[in-house]
Amino acid sequence: MTNQQYPVALPVRLKWKDESGNQVTEDGMTENVGQKETLVYLPRLLPPVGSKVFLTVSPDDGREEFEVTAKVVRLDRNPAHPQVSLKLLNSLRIWNSKVWSGLEPDRRINFISFESPQLL
């Protein structure tokens, strides 16, 4: 199963609860975006697989910020470049209108689905 995605860098902020119930906030950058998922670079902390996160996208072109809820489906714990794969759970219309629909279809590329059982 493959999903179409773009290599797109958008500033983001992720919020989630740690094992103790404390809110964690981490700023990062998208690397690839799809219609229902995204791959995000986070420089320090990664949320646990299976956790629910709030993803705030801050377009750098002056458009208004927006938030979507996502589930962590995979982590890449590479110390030089840690990444988290997210499956969007809600606000897909907002995501598609503000992120996906503005991307050129001829630049979309195929990647292995974030839901694949591959571990990095």
C-alpha cells in the first residue's frame, strides 16, 4: 500500500501527554505530507508510538495557524535526525484545504504507507 506525499517543510508544534500526564510541547518541521499523514522532524523529544498528539501547523506564508489531532504510528530514533510519523485523526478538510490541495499533483511522490509494520 502506498500513499502519495510531497516533500514539504512546514513549521509545526506537537503537544502530547507524557507517561506522568504532563504536557510536552516540541517544535519541529514537516518533511513529507500526505492527505492523511505526515512525517515530522523533532529535534529533541519524540512522543510514544500509539499516543495522540495535537499538531499545530504554522504556515510561513502568513496564513493562519491551524491544529489537527493525530496518532503516532512510527518513530525513527536516529540521533542525528529523529522523526515521527503521524496519521491524522480529525480536521482532514482543514488539512486538505490548507496543506494538500495547494500542492502540485505532478510533484507528488509515493512512499511506503506510514501504517506499514516496518521499524526503523
